[in-house]
Amino acid sequence: MTTITVAEPAPIAATLRELSYAEAIREALRQEMRRDPRVFLVGEDIGVYGGAFGVTGDLVHEFGKERVRDTPISEEVIVGLAIGAAITGMRPVAEIQFSDFVTLAMEQLVNQAAKMRFMFGGKIAVPMVVRLPGGSGTGAAAQHSQSLEAWFAHVPGLKVVLPATPYDAKGLLIAAIRDPNPVMVFEHKLLYRTKGHVPEELYIEPIGKAVVRRAGRDLSIITYSVMVGRALEAAEQLAAEGIEVEVVDVRTLRPLDEATIVDSVRRTGRALVVHEAVRTGGFGGEIVARIVESDAFDLLDAPIRRLAGRETPIPYNRTLERSVVPQVEDIVAAARALVRE
């Protein structure tokens, strides 16, 4: 019998409170900065202003401007500073105000941070974190609403993490800070105000381990980030129709937990891959390929389907914005159709 993990991983300590996603990130930063003097923050307006989304909050008042460093409006400066600090023994956590602007630092991330450990034969490490608020839903239009995670998942040497819950936002960020490699942490902007149980104690969620959020027998929905909540809501609606959906939260794209994904598809015989990023070149294609290349392919009762963002920049108009990104009703319709094939 295959053992599966359902919903949140069991906390390692008894103390549970409800925090928002943003508060969980801030607590992770605070606890790691208290624990390790090498950890420091760098980014635009992260000090007294507290960050564009208020995530860094009042940390500057506890740790001072040396460890909560405001920078010029230059993503190249932010990432370059982080790389230099990391290879000399520090543990920088860089914030890119909107993930879209990381495009200005692609050379440093892809050609420098990702390659250094390999090119120096493992003699140096690059223990840095890049926090990336991303995604649509806030009316921020085409240049401030993209989902670019697949770009970085393509690069060996970078780790890519997308927490979907406050619990994971804290546990995965702590794991990222302690990792000896550069880790890209994508935080969906719509998740910052969502709330969930978060232990006060320090804990780590492993990078590279997916989790089954809901068990089911008829269909596996494989997803991550903001789409996890939408998939769970869709699963509840489908349950009322007698369709039991299993929801797999991938959590990290690189490394990818292929085993959990494949095990789920083996059980259900159907797979729907859902993400906000556009379909072409989206990470969903990689997930589909992994399933096809596995022994689960022979157990499929229907073709694997993808549900993704439309092939267009994100519109400013709220109604149009909503229409180009999968919503709960879209997931319900796609899942219902797949089960009936």
C-alpha cells in the first residue's frame, strides 16, 4: 500500500498560531537573523518603508541598516551584491520588488550565481536567496504581474521554490536561507494576506519534496503556488458531484519531486496540470513529460491535460485580467471534462 501525505505536514512542535503568509515570511527572516549573524537583507525600500508589500516590516528597527540594507533602484546591484556577499561567507536574502524586474539581473543569476560552485570545483558556495513577489490578481498590469518561474527552473545550479501556504512560506524560506546554493523563492502576491497555522518554533520544510494536499481517487491535479488553493476549492465543488480529486502541491520546481507526482497519477489514472504562467514553455510541460516518461503512463485512463494562463501579457482591466488566468470555475470545468473522457 502506498503511503501518502495529506494536507499540511505535521508541525515539529506543539505551538500553533495563525499567521498571514507575509507574517510567516517575516518571522522566518527574523528568526534566522537572530540565529545567524551572517544573514542580512538587501533590496529596494525594505528598511523603514518595510518593503513594497510590507513583508520586511519593522525588521530594520531590530537589526539596523547594516543588516536590512536599502539599495538604489537597480536589480543588478541587488543581485550582484548578494552574489559577492554569498561567496565570501555571508547569507544574503535579496528582495526583488516585483519578480518581473529580475529580468534585469538574469546574466548574474544564470551565468554567475548558478555556475560558480561548478566552475570552481565545489571550492566555493553561493548561499543566497532571492525573494520574488509575482503573479497577477492585483491589477498591476503587464509589467508587474508575470509568472516567470519556468525560466529559472531551466537553469542547473538554481533552486526554485513556490510556497502555497503560510506554513510552507516559513519552513521553505528557512531551508532556502540555510541552503549552500542560490534559491529563487517565488511568493505570489495574492497569498500575502492568506492565513494559516504556523509554529512559533524554528522548523524546516525540505526543498524538493511535494505534498498531497487532498487525497482522491478519480483525478490528480498537480499544481503549485496560488493555484493550490484554487485547486482545493475546485476539488470541494467536484466532491459534491461525486468526483474525488487528489491535489498535489509540487512546492519546488527544481529539484522536482517526480516520485510523489507519479505515485498520485498511478493511483488516479488521470492528471490535470494547472499553473498561472502561460502554457507555452510553462513548467507544466515538464511535469507532463515526467509522467509520460514514467510507468504511470501505461496506467492512464485519459490523456494528460494542462490548464494554464492565456498567451497574452496580463491586462490592466480587472475583468480581462481574471479571464486570462485559470480560476476555480476553469479548474472545475477542466477536471470534470477529463474525468468524463
